Amino acid sequence: MQPDWITSDAPVPYPDALTAMQDRVASIRNGTANEAIWLLEHPALYTAGTSARPSDLTDPARFPVYKARRGGQYTYHGPGQRVVYTMLDVGARGRDVRAFVQTLEAWVIAALAEFGLTGHIREGRVGVWIERPDKPPLPDGTPREDKIAAIGIRLSKWVSFHGLSINVEPNLSHFDGIVPCGITGHGITSLVDLGLPVTMDDLDAALKRTFGHAFPNVSDA
């Protein structure tokens, strides 16, 4: 069975989203609810993952800060960014957390490819990156790459929650209040920043089209 797709049109406060995810995950574990993919936006805020370093929160008064208890470091969420919460049964999908995260990455890359973008995974840098040959290289000569998607999950008895975020058209200056995912030097980009007139609905459609290739039905796996 494919997961339920849930879309929230209005920004969802982070505490409300966390409570809703926890309730849905408990129901999935108990066998009383289907897996779910939740598409939403948040008001402007920062979340701190389990590896977040206090020094990476450079402007703590800028937006509310929430401890997310997901993997990873600091992340910004806000209007114009598609947050994708993935409540999926990892236990039924092989009980391999690394493989599950890699599948999430592959899903994002497949969705971006629908718009002619080539996303990359880089060792030591979480998320999905876009090469920027149009920008000067870093001082050490390393080619510049910008992050377009962040990934961070948590498991509760082998059911995942939290998930990923893809920048459609957020205010990129809002990332200045943190060191995103603890990575310096490289920047942040979005679909619109890259010159693509992509809407949230366009991205949602691409995510739905590519999901089944990345995550086949558990009964088919």
C-alpha cells in the first residue's frame, strides 16, 4: 500500500507538527494507520538536531529555536521551503538506516531532475548539493556548491519521522542566522534562485511522481 499524502496549505507551527508526527508514528507502529508523507511549510524558525553545536547558532534572537531530536545540526525552515515529513516503516523496508537515508537522497535527486537539475551527494556534507560553476571557487580552489535540500530523520521503533526540506523560494538571507548543518564556505540556493520558475505545487507533483521509484510498495519490495 502506498502512503497517505497529506498537504497543509497554511504554515504549521513546529510544536503542532511534532505532536501530529508523533501521534501518526504511534498509530503506524500499532497498525492502525497507513504510512504517510506530509507536505507542509513552517513559519520562520530554526531547529537544532542532535549534533547541533551552540556556536553554529549565530543569531539566536532572530527566530524561534526548537530542539528537533532528529539527526543533524541546525536547519532553517520557513515560508517558500517545502518540508516533507516521512512517516515510513523502515522495519518493513529492511531495517537499514543508512540505506533508508540514501533512498531519501535519491528521491530528492530524482525530483530535482524533473526540472533539469543535477543534485549531488558529498562525503562529509549532509543533504543534496548543486554545483555552481557560475560562482567563484572557494579560497582553496574548491569548486563552489550550494545546498538545496536538507535531510534529517529520527526513528521510533523502526518508524521514521522528520524527513527532508527542499528550497523552492525561501528568503535565503534567513539562513544567515545559523551555520547550516555546520558547513562553512559553501552556500544555500533554491529552485527560484537557480532561475527556475517552479511553484510549490510543481515540486509536490515531482515528489509524487518519483516516490514510487525510490520507495516501492513494501509488499513489492
